[in-house]
Amino acid sequence: MSTSPHTVANIFFSSTLHTPFIEQDAILLLRHYPIEKLITKGINALARIPGAVARSRVTFSWFGSVYAGYTVMLARMMGKKSIVVVGGVDAARETEIRYGIWLHPLKAPVVRYAFIHADRVLVVDPSLQAEAIRLANYDGRNITYVPFGYDSTLWVPGEFKEDMVLTVAACHDLWRMKKKGIDKILEAARALPEVRFCVIGIHPGLLSDVRMSTPENVELIPYVPQSELLPYYQKAKVYCQPSYTEGLPNTLCEAMLCGCIPVGTAAGGIPTAIGTAGYLVDYRDQSGLVKAIQSALASPATDGLKARDRIAREFTLERRERSLCGVIDELCS
């Protein structure tokens, strides 16, 4: 895309989290618009948001949160346009795994306000649109589906694949492990003792306890930065995403671009990513998960290239960039 500005639109870009996919959005938007970026939380964020909103034409809040609700309210008061991007935790109320901002009785009404009153709510997967409408109890007329995009020149297959099953999931507590289905991975490993498994992302504070109940054919590795994941993706033949719930999982899509054959649960955005290029099972079907892993391992390597082609075709950075700019330009027209 052209890097010349589309409109005279100063963007106030904010989030409470530093993540690669949030930073990627900031990079894409900076190619077209002046941006004031604020990625922090606490009193410091609350104090700086009003001035930033006043200096902007459009506010861009990553994740529905109390901060997003505050930003949307100020934007309405000052006659600015507002965008809220929904990624997963902000459209979830899962009591079984204690996941989702909608479990919090004080935060939920603020997130509802943000969803209803933002000029646009962008969701990375259609399943999040349905959940946002259900949880906020409104018609969802301001919701637009804009999936993540991935760099297919960065995430590329290697020369050789090993008969290994890989899962990448940043897990800081046992509830997060449950959400990501790590318990299901370990159970599958017990059923397939001849298969090598690798799980990346377990917090060091959990490793000693988790290792005590981990089969010998599972390698546990602490958190690895995104920039260092490529060799793991290139080595594994199968990537497994047995999550309880998801938005559009970035690690799954990155692994598919690297030629991994995907196996996942039919939850959230996992089916959106995998489509017909891999294996989908019900979250509670453990035997089905084991059989799917066996089938993926027995599949020809060309199936991994089909998975790569799907992500490279359907989830491009250019598509996301074009869609984000289109939303902003429409609001400012």
C-alpha cells in the first residue's frame, strides 16, 4: 500500500499491553497517519488519556477495557471518533476457567459502554462478534470483522520436519494453562508415549510443579520471544492448539505459515484459521484429539504446505492494513 496519508487524521493509539500484534497495528497505521501512542495502565494512563484524546481525531483502543470505556466516553464528549479492537479476553465470560473481563462485576458495565458507544468495534474473528453482541446485549451494528494479518516472508518453512508436536502458549498460572489446553496436550502425550511433544511458554514459577506430572516425551520450555520462535515452528511437523476458547490465535497462524499441520479444538477463531487445512475436534473429545494428532503425524509433508497457503492467502498484512485504513477514512470522511 501507499505510505502517503489517507486523511488528515491524528490517531490516539492506546493499550494496556505490549504485544507483537498490537505493535504491528501501530506500525501499519503509522505508515498512513500521525500517531500518538500510549501503552501503559494505572493512574499514569488515566491522567494522560484526556489530553491525548483532545489532540486526536480518532481514538484506537486495543482491547475492550476500563481504559477503552474511558477513552470512548471522552471521545464522545469532545466530538472525536472512536475505535475499539476486540481480541478475545474482552469478549469472554468463561466461569469454568475463570477467563474474561466480563466476569468482573465492576468492569463489565464499562466494557459494555465501550462496545455500544464506540463508532467502530473491530473483531479479529466472527465468533467474537457474536460474543460481543451477546454479552453487551445490543444489536452490534457498529461491529466490523478485521482479521489479523501475517508476514509470509518472515514465517517460512525450513528444510526438514521432525515427527514432533508443538504448542506455544504463554501461561503464567494454572487457569491460563487450562484455557490453552495444556492439560489436554499432556494427556495426549501420555496416550502417545512414542511421540515427541514440545510445549513453550510455561512460566518459570510453574515449571517445577508441572514437570512433576509431565510425561517423559514432553519437553517444557519457558517463554520464548516471538522473534525466536521460527526455528521451533520450522522443526515441528504438527502444531496443536487444543484451547478452551480463543480469538484468532497468532501462534497457530504463524506455525501454519511455517508448514506445520494444524490440530485444534473447534473453539473461537481456531476453525477460522484452520479451515479445511488441518484437523478440528471438540474440546471435550480427548480421544478425538489423540486420533487427530496421529493422523496429522501420518500425513504427507505437503499437507503442511496447504496450511501455509491458507494463511498466506486469507490472512495477509496487506488485508489488515487496507481494512484498518478503510475504517479510519470512513469515520473521517
